Amino acid sequence: MQEATGPLKGLRVIELGVLLAGPFCGQLLGDMGAEVIKVEPPGQPDPLREWGQVKPDDKSLWFPVVGRNKKMITLNLRHEDGQNMLKDLVAKSDILVENFRPGTMEKWGLGYDVLKAINPGLIMVRISGYGQTGPNAKKAGYASVGEAFGGMRYVMGEPDRMPSRAGISLGDSLAATFGAMGALAALQHRNATGQGQMVDSAIYEACLSMMESLVPEYGVAGHIRERTGSFLPKIAPSNVYPASDGMMIIAANQDTVWRRLAEAMGRPELADDPKFKSHVPRGENQAEIDALISDWSRKLTQAEIADVCEAHGVPCGPIYTGKEMMDDPHYAARESITQVPHPHFGTIPMQNVFPKFSETPGNIRWSAPETGAHNEEIYGDLLGRSDDDLNALKESGTI
């Protein structure tokens, strides 16, 4: 088993909750070197262990990613003994991550006030749909609901149909990322003062934070941003364009880059056309400029478009699936995808640790272990419980 190498080595994280937001936050911290102890109720493993569009041999290909670098224990937080054992863990930990509906931890006698009294330096990351306060706090809030409430869903998709969604759980992942970022900022505060704090990451607010100028556009100008499909209004040219064998992204919305694209197209005169010469008129004539580029691009292959754009310093690129990612030399050179040992598949490819650190690079020590795989290590070695105690706790359904 590999040793942690990341900048968070030496920190201990307790991960509670299920599905994506809490576990992804734990994954991020574990990738950066923290010891992450994931808690699952006995007999009720995280449903994410069964999720995924493709399950060879009925094995999840999602959970090995989100469960990597974690130590797995079982613990029933509805039992008093389980609550007391969590408190023992809190006393020896730095960060606790949970993504239950607000009020759940308090119902179990494990609210932040209780846990902070045990460990004043504890940082408690709480991820939920609507946050820990406000009239909606205790409502159920999955990623899709948070994306809608935070304004993201309304602007996603084509203008002539219902809002679309990304093919991933953006809201959960964004809230988890903000939770991890908040935990690291809280660590800096703790280093200065010795005091922990609560980090309240709401899915809808994580989405709201990504909405650029949407709020002042309405608040100042009364404008409601609408769905526009593959482009942003008034930002031209920047779109998906056809190739003879597929499609390419070309982004040339800066004046100097647009001039270079016009030269690459063999139409340098377009750069001086009053309709296209600067940012504002290009935005006003967006459909026309996109049509001109499409007429040029569809006669070329993806490789030919890439070559001519690169030669002229114009940003462009293909739209990748997993297949192209696995074959791409840039991915290989940066080790963006890595092979991780897996007990069933031998090895499993997955995205590597990001961002990259020059002095303390994060690493993937193992893929997701089985439920309860580290009970003896955590309860025996860390908390000092005897074998007899562990057997009794298991028989009582506590672990």
C-alpha cells in the first residue's frame, strides 16, 4: 500500500453521508494526502457502490473513483454506542464532512456545538441542497434541484426546448469542491488561532457562484439570460463547427485572434469588414460569422482544422469522449489518466489527482475498499478497542 505524498498528509478526515457531494469532497481531500475514514451504516453501504451506467460483472466503475484513498468503516449513528464512537473519532480528527439533510446530525446528538466541545479545532464541512439556515434548509435537495434553484439549469440547453442538464452531477461536484476549498481556508484560520469552524456549502449557492453576470443583468438592466445552445450571445466567434469527419471547437472571439482565423480561412478581408472588425459588431452578426466559419470548416477534417488553426495561433480543439482521452498523447504526457490496482479488474483507469503540486504531489494509494474493510484498524489500533469489544459491537449492530 502506497504512502500518502500530498500536502494534506497527516490530516485525518471523517466522511459521513452517501452518494456524491460528501464523498466527492472526501475524495478531493484524500487525493491531496489526507487520511479519509468513510463511515457507512452496517448493512447499508453507500448506494453509489451500485451506481453507474455500465457495470461489468455487476461491478461499479464509479465507486472505485469516488471511494479511492479512503479507509472504510461501518458505524450505526442511530445507536448511542455508535454516536459515542464517532465522538471518540472526532477527538482524534481534523475535519468532518457530512451531507445529510440539515437537522439529521443534531437529531443524533452530533451537531457542531457538541462536536466542537469535544474538539475545538474541528472543521465541520456540511453540504446540503439549500444550506443549514433559511426557510428551505430542511427540504430535500439533490444536485438537480440545486442546479435549478441556483439558476444553472435555466440557461442550459437549446432555446427551443425544455432546459437540459449536463451528463454529470454538476451541483454535487461543485458544492463538494467549495466544501473542500472551505475546509482548506478554515485550516489556515485554525493554524493561526487554534479554532475550528463550520463550513456551510449549499448546492444551489455553489451553482449560483458560477452564474457570472446573470444576477446584475437582471437587477440593473431587467434582462433575463436565456438558453442559447452551443454559444454565448454576443461572444463571437466561439462555437462548435462542423468538420468533414466530426466537429471542432474554435474560439476566436478576441480581435487579434479573429484576424488570425480569417487568415487561416483564406479570407483575410473578413477581419476588416465593419460587421466583424471588433467585438461588438461581431456579436451583433454572430449568426453570419458562424455560417462563414462553418462553410469553411466542413470542407476539412478535424486534423486539418487543428493543423491550420495551430499554425495561425487560433485556439481550437476536438470534443472528446473517454476513447479519445485514453488515446491522447497530451493526456499520457501529463498522466491525466492513471491505472489503479483493483481487486476484480486487475487495474482500472481513472482520472488522476488534480491540481498538480510541484513539491508535494497528491497520489492515488488504492481504489475503493470493501465496506468495513478498516474496522479493526480504526477501532482497534486508533481507538484502542479490544477484540471482545469489537465482537460485542458487531453483534449489537453498532458496527
